[in-house]
Amino acid sequence: MADFPRVFKVRQHFQVVECEDVAAAVEAQLSGLNLSEKIKPGETVAISAGSRGIANIHTAIRAIVQHIQGLGGEPFVVPAMGSHGGGTAEGQRAIVEGYGMTEEFLGCPIKATMETHIVCQAAEGFPVHFDKHAWEADHVVVCNRVKPHTNFAGDIESGLMKMMLIGLGKHNGAKIYHRAINDYSFGQIVRSVAKEVLDKCGVVAGVALVENQFDHTALVEALAPEDFESREKELLILSKQYMPSIPFEEIQFLAIDEMGKDISGSGMDTNVIGRKYNDHEATGDETPRVKFIGIRGLTPVTHGNATGWGMAEFCRSRVVREVDQKITRINCITGGHITAAMTPLDYETDREIFDVVSQSVGLTEPEDIRFVWIRNTLDVAEFICSEAYLEEVQSRDDLEQISDLQALPFDEQGNLPDFVQDAFKTL
């Protein structure tokens, strides 16, 4: 049995911007759009709700609902999440409710369907799909977080534009759009479909959310449809500045406590783990350059969807037992990322994974392995790392050592605590 590195806790120091009252910010922003000029009493308004674990999303959506009700409109929420939830209306409704967006909390109906209306043919020759309930509404308000995409790079990535494409396109639309992206480009298809949606689907406003390094809401901004593209480019730049990161260039073994669709579309954010363009290796100037990734669990909210676990080399056997293979495969096939559904090597205990890693990192002695342990790719403000990083941490102003060096806290079965923050509770 191999020796293991000693470890210590680290805290990152960020310059943080945070929105203190999300509901008030949504109301103030929407008020600035003067929607009373467009939404008349009695008119219906569909509001998109996605499948990501967006900070305060339930609060933001309820605030949109209340603003529309204040105008005399009749709002309702539509799950806008492509193929997630197993590609079923029931599954997508359950995801929305799992984020706290129940009809009781929102004060309006939730209308879930996988049916779409074919709006037109895109210039590239494929049909443009749009959620049936949203199509039948008098107006549509799009809400989403603006952030870097996990697979595509450009001046438009994840945000309002993508929500109109993938989210409101449902399974039918997401499937054809991802196929089209393979033949053209993400940027071209997003712009092509968004143009048709904005022209023909009654989109009256968008609410963009940007998050900070602690996965809290940093900014809320309401946009008129004609400003979606130009402003989203600027918000994406801001989002990249706020995005958390693992502060090391080289990692031999990265342990991640949990992954899931509420964390990232790819289960673990590729912008954080350095695998945006290649499942198992950083390319170009990507950092960190991680040799091996081990997944220790799935979030409850992901409902067995393990999309993205194929990017990891190892996982606990309990993860395999938690995975809904059907849901995972549907999501990965629809998204055009089939390898994301492949099963990592699984072991019952963390100690077994460490043993294999120790044998596989070349000439590095086990006690010298460059090891990092995080909860998930949204939560990297505090983490545990190995002694190999001690000198670097002590020399940097943005990092703080907050524990002494200690042995890895394996229990009698050879497992670590379920979550990294529980490793050294007394410190």
C-alpha cells in the first residue's frame, strides 16, 4: 500500500462584488424597461426557467412573476432545459420544483411540455423549434445566467441567447441545433436561431444574472431584446473576471466531492478543471493541467444525471450506483458530447483510488503527489491540497494557509469524509 501526501487547508482571497437584494434588483431593472407599453392587462407571459443551479434563481423568477402581475399580465413559468430531466415534461417540472420554484412559491402556474412549435426554417436549412406553451403566450421573458460555456468559446457563450436556442428549443430543438453546430459553429447557430426567435416568438425582455467567485449573485440586469447580443458580450467578459478557479497550473490528482447538472451543464465546469476542449487533457494555454480526476459523488438535485463524468478517470463505486444511465445518455447524445457519458474506472474506496493514482503518476513519489481536493467546481474558495504546494501557497498574497499539515483523514474503511469542509472540522 502506498504512502500518501500530507495535506493542508487553503483559503483563496477574492475581490468580491455581490448583489445584496436580488428581488429588488430584478424589480428595479424591469421597471427601467417600461414593459407596460408592451404587456397589457390580461395578456399571458411565459418565463423561462433553466436546469442549472443558478444562485437565487427562484427569487429572481418570482420577482419577474410579481412584476408582470403588477402590470396586469398573467405570467407562467416554462421549464427551458433542452433534454434534461430525461427528456420528459414530468422530469423537467421536477427539476424546476427541486430548485424551489413551486407554483405556491412563484404564485403562478408552471406549464411543462416537450412539445414544440416549428417557427420557421433557419437560414442553414433546419427547423427552429420553440416551446409550445411559450409560443402560445402573448409574450416571453427569458432569464438565465451569463457565463463561459463548458464546450464552446466565443464572444457569446451561455446566457440569454443560448436559452432561446437550447432551453426553449426543448429536446427537439437541442438535438437538431447541436447537430448543426457540428457543421457550422456555435456562434453562427446561436445567432441564426436567436434572430428568428426574437423576430417571431414574442420575446419582450431578458433578465441576465452574473455570479461571483462564491456562487452568489453579483449582478442582475434586465435587457430589451434588441440589446441581448451586444450586452451579453460585455456580461460574458465580466463573468469570466468573476469566475472562480483552482489557483495552480499543475495538478496530478484532483478529487471532486460532487458533480451534477446543478453545478454545470457538464457536471463539473470545464473552465475550472481545464478540460474544455479535450476530455482528459488541458490544451493550449488552459490551466490547470490535471492528470487525473476522481469523482466522489453526485448532487441529489442532478437526479442521477452524470453528464460529464466521462471526463474523469476515476470515481467511487457509489457514483456508478447513483447514475441514471438512460437520462445521462439522452443528455450526452443530445448535446453531441457522447464521451461525456462514458464510465470512469470505479473503486469502492478513496484509498484504492489513491493507490492506483500513486502507481500512475510516473516517477513522483506518493508523498510528493500534487493533490487538490475540492467540493465542486462552483466552490473553490476553500480547499485542501498536498504538501507539494506549501511553498507556493506561503509565497502568494491571494492564498492563505489555514491549517497545519496533516495526514489524509481516511476512516477504517479507507474513505475520506464525504465533503472536503468536514475533513478538519476542528481547525
